[in-house]
Amino acid sequence: MAWIRVAEAADVEPGRPLLVSLDEQDIALYRVGNEWYATDDLCSHAEASLAEGRLDGYRITCPRHGGQFDIRTGEAVKMPAITPIATFPVREEGGVIYIDYEP
């Protein structure tokens, strides 16, 4: 895996997911307080963009059918979603956000 620069920390509002694209992979980036998380952007149930969903604490809600995922683990925590989504390590250095990703 490789650490790839994806955003400036100041550009990501807490509680508002940000869509980032790495190669052909869309990833949703989340800021909860001073913590950072990243998941596959597509809901495993409805293939809707999770970056367009509602973030409540550590749960992202799919905008299409209301399925929920824990952004820390990718676990599906509310039906109709049952299949987990991928998560990616995230770090902040000097106000820059990096995701550990390899195509």
C-alpha cells in the first residue's frame, strides 16, 4: 500500500463526508472531531454514494435505502445493508490528509 495525498484538512468539514477518487476507486473521507476515516464510497446494498449520505457519529447512512455502516470498521449495522464495505487507513500530517491505498 502507499500513502496518497487526498485533501487538505481545512477543506473537510466535521460530519460532512467528502468524495475523493483514487485511480478508478471512489472513497468517502470522514472527519469526526479530530479523527479521520475512509471507506469505499459505494453502499454494498444499493451502490449509492455514501459521500452523499448522512453521518451521525461513526455511522454513515446510505441516501438510497437507509442502510448504515460503521465508518471505523466498515461493518453493516442497519438493514437493508448486510455486507461490510472496505475501509482504508487515514493519517493527517501538517494539515494534509493521506489515505493508505493501492489499486
